[in-house]
Amino acid sequence: MRTDVNTLGEFGLIEHLTRAFPLNNPSSVKGVGDDAAVIDNGPFCTVVSTDMLVEGIHFDLAYMPLKHLGYKAVVVNLSDIYAMNAFPRQITVSIAISNRFSVEALDELYAGIRAACEAYGVDLVGGDTTSAPKGMVISITAIGQCEKELLTYRNGARVGDLICITGDLGAAYLGLQLLEREKQIWQENPGIQPDLEDQKYAIGRQLKPEARREMIETFRKVGLKPTSMIDISDGLASEIFHICKQSRVGALVEESGIPMHPEAELLALKFKLDPATCALNGGEDYELLFTIDPADVEKVKYLPEIYIAGEILDAKDGIKLNTKGGNLHDLKAQGWVHF
Amino acid sequence: MRTDVNTLGEFGLIEHLTRAFPLNNPSSVKGVGDDAAVIDNGPFCTVVSTDMLVEGIHFDLAYMPLKHLGYKAVVVNLSDIYAMNAFPRQITVSIAISNRFSVEALDELYAGIRAACEAYGVDLVGGDTTSAPKGMVISITAIGQCEKELLTYRNGARVGDLICITGDLGAAYLGLQLLEREKQIWQENPGIQPDLEDQKYAIGRQLKPEARREMIETFRKVGLKPTSMIDISDGLASEIFHICKQSRVGALVEESGIPMHPEAELLALKFKLDPATCALNGGEDYELLFTIDPADVEKVKYLPEIYIAGEILDAKDGIKLNTKGGNLHDLKAQGWVHF
């Protein structure tokens, strides 16, 4: 079935898309349906992050199901809120779409958005829905809360701090390479079904990433406040550069300390790529990179999925990578270049 | 001069575009440059509104200078915050642009954004900058503050309340008609310079609208709390329908009570349009429509630029327009249909 969005009209469409979203957070005073949403903050700081995803740049609907896209679009924003050591409470979702998208297609997208809202306990409180001459653009703003004294910025790393990572890196990037390859094969031979069965992990990391909510909850439980934190969206190297630049420090990263999933390592070799390069520059894993005071090492030592991958140095020592072979290189931040 | 955005890179571009934006509000704890912005709310409610503007749908760069576009994009969002009886404090700005836009073009856009930030006392605290295969999309989220007991929703109008409007309507729509006509003439005869000199008011209302900040300040001063409020972005008729639907009431609108600027009335006649229809369905004037308890009439009676244009009725009486000729019609909400 294909219902043209024109049959609903703008307000009808907004109502249709958002009526299944309940407000669950006590701080969500007013959601969709007025000029603005209202959030009661009490004694907390409000934390706001926004991301724009553009079809053809950030996602390819040839292999990204709309439901996954909706889920991922929310998760990447929540990841930014967690990276402040804060908890997301509300989101607004704006979309611009061409008339090639039916109401059913938007329902799929919003089903994914709803699944993410439910999984992370956030409320959809507003947004905008408009037409576009071409393609799809999704802009999400996430709003979170944090006690002021627990907020963790990128600029707090100090010399001697330990560099920690919350999980394995590189798989999301390799999942994308795999999807791109299968898309090309499929375009050349539409009869051939893509074979992705044995790479479920990497594909999952690309199509359905998760944000590190439970890690922030754990920090609260063990009484840990990182000295600095950032989420790994553009690749570990790029994020280390952000931390070092804003904290005015250098860093030593141990290649042997960078966690990788065995499937990602194998996949890298299949693609004739250096696994460490994938982990350093791959991006989209949405793990957290953070630094801790060495006095806090006992708090993270026995926690699952926290890896110590290096140390903060003085700014004049630069940003270095100690390879598995024992060579010391200058780290390069490739990241993603969209322009 | 035309600097390709590629020469700056994504982070360089963000820095370039946002470094001239100071944080002036005490509540703006952290602005651009981390995973998220941080807002200290104290005892206030946070109010959030978001709007997406798409080239070819919401704006036409053939006659909309980029600086004006930046200004207007901010103002339309602030207008939503004022319509909650709240004061905007922060905005985030996300843009997706094709490579046809140079750094200088973006500087123009951001100069307009900055001018609006300065005029309304709001801080730019975040955003996203990305490429698009085509055109330009701007998504702005505005964040405001309000004492909880002063928040004014769309659903508070009661039978007997007076319907008020803060200024004249229809001019922005007629300004758009004029610009569209001149664009067509220019496209057919590129030698002819557009002649807009004697329609400065309507053009200004379209290209550089303002939000009704001083009206909300006046409400505070005279101790007035409207029972309901909405900003007039889609046209008076459409907004009255929103108020009536959410408040479960009807309304009687007096055509003679709808304020119009003399230039707009003349322009309507030139275009062979009914002036009242332009005022009712034109939109983009960003005036406020609000209802007040009749006991509060003394508070607004002598205020400049507040017009009483009707009365709230019981829902069963419907939504009526009493024309200048003395006929009673059902009001129709045309609004804007983008899809």
C-alpha cells in the first residue's frame, strides 16, 4: 500500500506520525502540538545536541531500511548527550522529504524512531515535517539533563590521565564497506542475492548502532567522573585530536590497547585493509572515548568493556601511536570529510 | 571572492562560521565545541521549538538575500518561543548545503543569523554543518525559558474570551506575490531592473520579518497572561482553527477587526485579490494571535498595536467570520500546503 502524503496534509501528517509517542519523562511538560515543547529542569543543567542526516551523504536507502535509519538517527544524537556524562530525556525530529516517500515509508522511519525512544527512555516532544524537492533530510535535536558538577567536557584531560574506550572499534566502518560492495554486485547482477550472513556483527554495528547508556549509568554507580569524554562518531584518531586540542595536551595511544572484534579484524584482512587503520579512522561505532585520573583506575579496572588504550601527555610531546611492532608514529586524524 | 568550503574542512568551517558568536546569556554554560550545549535553567521551564527551511520550498534565493534568509530563519523560530509567552535564550543552527555555496555565501547567511541573535539577545550554542547533494536546508532549534505559571498554550481559550492580534496581517504574503512577479519579469527580460521602491513595507515584511519580543515584555509589565496564544505563521484563519481545536471552542472573527496596513490593502487590489483573504490566509507575518479574559480588557485597551478582532464562542457555534458587509460565513482555514 502506498498512501501519498498529500492525502493527510501537513498537520494531519504530523499527528499521524507522532500520536504513538507518549511522554514518559516527568520533565516533559508539553510535547508535540504547540508552538514549542516545554521541559521542566528542576536543579539540573539542560544539555542540547543536534545532528543532520542527508540522504546520499549520511545514508543510502539502497541498504539502509527506513526503520533502522530512524533508530540510528536518534541513537547518534543520544550518543552525544551520553558523551557529556548526561542522560537524554527528550528529542525533536524534523524531516524534509520529497514526494517519492509515502506515508507507509514514513511510518517505517518513525517506527524506528519510536523503538529508539523506548529503548533509551526519551520522549519525542516536537519537530517539523516539510517537503523537499529531492531526497530526505533528517534533523534531530536531543535534550538531556545532568547535575552541573558531573558534566564532562572535552577540555578536561590532564597530563598523566589514562585514555579509555568503551568497546570495540572499526566494525561499523567495515560493515559499511561490505554493504557498499554488495550494493555494487547487486547493481551489476540484480539476480544475485547479497550474502551477508556470516558478517552479522559488522552489519549490525553499521545499521543498528547503540549508544552507551549503561556505561554512564555504571559511572554513576561506581562514583567515577571522567576528566574528559567524547563519543567516537568520526573515528578514534579524530576524537583524540578533539580531546587533545581542547584540553591543550598530547597523547600516547597504544595500538595493542585498541579493542577490535574478531569478525571486524577478519573482515579488514578480507578487504586488504589494515585493521588498526579501520579502528582508528573508521568511525560510526558510537563508543565513548574518555580520560580518567590514574587514581580512579581501580573503578574501571574490573568493569567489562572498558579498555585502557593509552595516556595523556604534555602538549609538546604531540599525539603519538605506539604500534604493535613497537614503532612510535605521529597519529593522523583522517575522520570523515563530507565536503 | 569564492572560497570553496572544502578548503576549510568540516570542523574548520564550523569554527569559521561560529567564532563570532559570543555567549551572552548567563544560562548558556557551554556553547559550540563539545558534544552538546549546556543550559542552566534554574527555576524555569525550558521551551523548545524547531523549524526546517528547505530551498525551493520555503525560500527562493533568486530574491531572498542570504543575510536576510539567516535573519528570518532565526526569527521564525523565536516567534514560536514568544508564542508560548516565553523568552528565547539559545539557538542551534544546522545546515546542509551543496558545493554551489561558497564560504563567502555562508558568511552572509551567518551574518544574518548573528544579527538576529544580537537583536533578540539569544546565543548560538550548537548545530551541525554538512554537505547535501543539492540545494540548502536550514534547521534551527530555539530554546527559551518561562516561569511555569506563565506558560501560555494553545488550549486555554474559554468561551467569552476576546481574540487579539498584535499587528497588521497580509503584507508578508503580498510582498511574496510582488517578489514572485518581479522574478518572472526579470527571467523574461533580464535587462529590466525590478521596481519595488514603492512597496517597501510589504517587501520588508516578507524578507525581514520580526518576532514580537516587546509584546511579551509588555505582557509582563502590565501583568497580563493571555489564556491562549499562537504565532501567525500560516495565516490567521489556520491559527484560529488551531486555538479552537485545542481549546475545544468556537470563534467569531470580525473582518473589520483584522488589522491591515494601507500599503498591503492597495497591493491586494492591484493583484486583484480580496484584502481580507490575504489577511486571513496569507501567513508569514509572525504576529501573535492570543485570547484574553474579558476582565483583562483594560490591560490591553490602550496598548499600541493590539487589535481586538473577535470573541471565543461555544464549540457548537462553530468558527465564523462576520464580514464588513454584515454577512456571517463559516471561516475556512486554507493555510499553507507544502506537500
